[in-house]
Amino acid sequence: MENKSPSAIARTVEDNSAFRTPHSELQSPLLLLEQVTKWYGPVIGVNQVTLELHGGIIGLVGANGAGKTTLLRLVTGQLRPDLGRVTVRGFDTWNWQTKRLIGYCPDADVFYEEMSGLEFVETMARLCGYSRREARQRTEAVIEQVGMVGRSSRKIRGYSKGMRQRIKLAQALLHDPELLVLDEPLSGIDPIGRQDSLQLFQELADRGKCLLISSHELEELEKLTDRVAILARGRIAAVGPVRQIRELLDHHPMTIRIDTAKSRQLAAELLAFQEVVGVDLSESSKEMPEVGTLIVRARNPRKFYEDFGRLVIQKELDVRRLEPLDDSTEAVLDYLLGGRNV
């Protein structure tokens, strides 16, 4: 396979046009960010971000502090860009006409805790300008849509994290927006709640909504969509199908720490692996003199873990610790941006 530089990989993924629907080049984009930059004093939040969305479910992936929330606040018109422009259907996000096109589900929980879920959503509808009658009708419709019928009369203070997320989503759906912006909607939800949320997001997409979903959990987003924009240090590192990004990354080394009682034996075994490009052996610590530490650099992480698992079983190795040192989204993005030399 041709050996590509990290910057070339980023360009390859970005050129994939993953966010375009058929014939989308003939349509105006639903969401368009053009060279958008936002500063917080001397700190840069997002840096020269360009992104174009036309529909479907799109994942915005990045480590904590990568700039996801800042980007979403720019998209929803809560922040003004210092440079560049953000538009929805051609309207600036600060324009009042844009507010009818966007539904926002924030990461933070800020409720009137003494209200019931039904009262809260209906109050939000009234604040949107709907009459009392229409506010009630819309509230009942979205409460049913998010699966909160029978529970919406309870006080919010007694809601689980999953129920709170559903109520936040209900208020975002009140005005039937084209674009739904969801900031970490899966954070803190139990497995059953996650599955229900994923199903609900898919149903909304099937009804023609465009969902921009921010998360630091790439695996969860993969259950919904193969289209992601990866954000690192305030910049878009790659845009494209998850599968293609993973395949490209398989050919760039990752770093793994292994603590074992037979460090020299394991180092010799690992150097025989085709995917291992280097092994460093550290001295044992005073606290655990019988245990040594290996720092392993390996390409194709999936194959390495499969081979390593078989080796541990066959040799009955005593492995005390196995820790990917750069298996975070931020490290993946460092590869794409050329910021890490392994």
C-alpha cells in the first residue's frame, strides 16, 4: 500500500464528500461554515473551520476541549464568529429567521426543577410565541415523540439522566426544525437509555431531520452513522466515513503500555509481530520490582490486539496492565494533523 503522510490522509478523507446527498451540489447547503474562527481572549476556540452539511445524521467527534461545544454554539447562533460566516439555508445564524430552522439540545442540564416535564416543555413553547392552545398541542405531540407519555407529569427533580435528555430533545423539537443540534446527548445515560436514544435519533432522521450530534464516543456514533467530522484543537482534522478513517489510521503507529512480570520475554515475542515497529523496556519500580513496563509502538491496532490476546493465552503471561497511551480521539487527530511523530 502507498505510504501517505498524515496531512495527505486528512486531505484524502476530506475529499470524500461524505456529507453530500445525491445531486446536493445543485442545492444550497442546510448548514455552511466558511473559514470560521472564534477567540476567547488569547485562547482560540475554533480555528478556520469550513464545513458543509446537507442532511442525514452527522457525528461531530473530538476529545474534551477540542472545540465541539464552541462550534455548536456558533451553529446555533449563541456565539458570533470573530472571523468567517455561519449560515443556515443562507441566513446568518444571528438572523431571527434562522431560529425557526434549528433545534438545540445542550449538554448542560438547566431546568426549573420544580416543574414537571410537561410544564417545562409547554413553557418553552409559550416562550417561542405559540398561543396557549397551540403550545399545549405541540407539547403533547413532542412528549409522545420522545417516549415520555405517562412520565411527563412527574417533577423534573426526580428524573433520571435519560429522562432529562428526552425532555431537552422534546423542547428542541417543538417548532419542527430542519436541523437538530445535539451536544453530547448520550453522556451519562445507562445502556438501555442509550439504545432508546439511538433508536429515537434514527427515527428523527427517517422523518427527514438533519442531526448534528457531538460526542467524544466514536463507537456510539458508529451505531448511527458512518459520516463524521473529527475536530482537534479547534480545527477540522478529517471529514468522511468512519470506516475509511479507521482503515487509513491502521497504517500509522499507536503507543501501548504493557506491565508484565515477564517483560523481557514478552518484548522478544512482540518484536516478532509484523505490526510492531518498536518496543522500549523500562526498569522495574521499587513498589513492584517483579513487574516491568513495555512501551510498544504498533501499526494496525486491531490486528495487534488480536495477536497479543492469543499470545497471552498461549504463553500464560502475567499481564498486570494494558493501556493505550494515545488511543483517544485527540491522539488519532494528532496523526491526521501531523502533530505526532512516532
